[in-house]
Amino acid sequence: MRLWPLVVTLLATPACAEGVTSARYTDPTPRYDHGVLGDAVEWGALEMTTDQGRRLRVTLPETRVFEDTAPRLADIDGDGRTEVIVVETDIARGARLAIYGPQGLIAATPHIGRTHRWLAPIGAADLDGDGFIEIAYIDRPHLAKTLRIWRFRNGALSHVADLNGYTNHRIGEDNIAGGIRSCAGPPEMIVADVRWQQIHAVTFTGGTFRVRSLGPHEGRASFDDAIACIP
């Protein structure tokens, strides 16, 4: 029997035209022994607060965890209200990127397909100017080191493009490096090369990736400067 996440509404206000104003992981659990973020504890539940004051809770089945640093808020469908982006891992099938809202699960990528396989989000933005939001992440930042882009359209995520040879996390780190910045021109994804020697800005326009080096990697300060558009 396939088990789906359970959404429990704690305040009974009608769930119409709502956005999420805050979110956090709860219910720490050791039921998944991956430890990619530096410890043996992941999360069993997601709590969301909406702009109508409702507090909602998503409790995962025992076969899944949120394997992540923190939920991310973004307006995925362009309606002016925010949804929540998370990394949700099936113990047998590995991680997937998922989007939740007040109504529950909205969309998700497929699971990577194997236990102890993870992804590290970069961020969400209209990367190519087509009017739809793209979500970027690094698929298996310690193994495949592949930047993947998915587009949210008509209530679903569709795979758009991949770029090999980049990463944003090292095993045991409790945070994910980089992100998406908007300085001048199109949004840029900030990542590192696979040897962690250079910081790179990656754009995706006209169906094409363009990569330029921003300078040497000198710890998280290098990423902070890049995100802040500091030369």
C-alpha cells in the first residue's frame, strides 16, 4: 500500500486563496541513517502558518523524512502568494524536491531512485524570462554533481535542462552554499566547481546555460559576496 503525506488543519478557517507566511520542520527523527547534513537526525513533519492565520501540519509516513536545512518560501505559481519548497526523502528511493501549500502536496520531482541519494536546492526564479518559475538544484552534490532545472507550469513540475560539473554542498556540512541572485540582467545561479576552487555564476536563457567565474572559493564568505552582488 502506498502511503501519502497527511495534512492536518489545526485551525478551521476556510482554505481559499491562502499563502504561506512561515514554515519550519518539526518532529526530529533518527529513522534515516544517511547523515549527509552532519548528524543522524532528520525531520518527520512540516508546520506552516498561512496569511489567514491557519496553522497546518504535514506529517510524513515512517518511510519518509524531510532531509533538509530549512523550508524555503517562494511564489511558485505567480499568484502573489507563497508556497513551500522542501527536500523530501524516501528511505528506499532517495530524495526528491517537493512543493507544499495550504492544500497539501502541490507537485514534486521523481525520487532519485536509490537510498542515500540526496539533492541540494539552489533556488526558484523565472530564470529564462518565459513567465514561469523554474526551480534549480544540484542532483547528488557529492556524486553526480549535476545542476538540474525544473519548470512549474499548470500545476506540475517538468524537467527542463541539466548541466554537469557543479556542486553546492560537501558531506557533513549543515548548510547549503550559494543560491540565486539578481544583480544586472537575468537571474544567476551561484555554485562551485566540483573541486571547490572557483565560484561560478550560471544563467539559463534561450534554452542555453552560460557560465562565468566570479573568482576563487574562499569559504562561505565567497558565496555571501556573490549573492550580495559584491565584485
